[in-house]
Amino acid sequence: MSLEQAVIFILVICAIVLIIVFAKNKVELLVNVILRMIFGAIGIHILNAFLLTSGVNIFVGINIGTVGTIGALGVPGFALLYAIALFQYI
């Protein structure tokens, strides 16, 4: 085995070990973000419907950007989206 092959072999083993270690900790985070995205999209739909029936012309669309914002930030992201929509409405 040459020196290059040995270095590559060691790097691959280290990468596999790191992936295994971080995967155990990151699965919970990933599930949390996905659940926030799902419930955030449902919340946007419900609040849009409520505002529409109330006669308020503020609407936040459901797309990858809005769902990603809510997934990353949670409830503050939800409030941020509606604050931006309110600012545009004014």
C-alpha cells in the first residue's frame, strides 16, 4: 500500500466515524426541523384562511422559502413572515 492510499484509507475511516457520531445527534435535530416545517405550513394555511374570512388582505404563500424559514426559525420565523407581509400591506 502506497502512502497516498494509506492517507486516503485513514481519511475515509475518519469520515465514516464522524458521520456515525454526528448522525446519532443530528437525527433528532432533523426530525425537529421537518416537524416544524410541516406544522408551519399547516399554520400558514390556517392563518391565511382566518385572515381571508376576516377581510384582512394579508397573505403568506406556502413555498420552499417560507417553509424553510419556519423550519429553521420556528415560531419566530412564522411571526417574521407575517410581519413582512403586514409591512408590505401597509
